Amino acid sequence: MRLYLYRQDIQDLNQVSEKEALNIMRDIREEYKLAKKRYVSVYAYCKFFMVTREEVYDALQLKKTG
């Protein structure tokens, strides 16, 4: 079980470009006053988009398996 999402994960989850994924990550960091890093937590992502961890993990697993 992953604790963090990277840019590529955000791109896959939201089906957006690299630039838009980085903007989403910036927005999440600003919303929750997080340090600027290469990733955001799954918790922050779920809270921001009002989705469950299971939905995130399922979507990432689906993407991984093709």
C-alpha cells in the first residue's frame, strides 16, 4: 500500500497532462499547507478530491495491469 502519489500517478488518476498534474499537486500543497516535495500524500489527495483510498488504489492498480 502506497502512502504517496507522484506526478505520474496524478496524471493517471486524473487523466491530465504533466503540467496539469503539477498544478494539481501545487493546489493540494497550498490547500493543506504542505512542504514542497516531489509527491503528495494519498491522504491529502483523497481529502482534496473527496475520494476514498480504495478508489485511488483500485484506479492505480487498474492502470498498472493495463
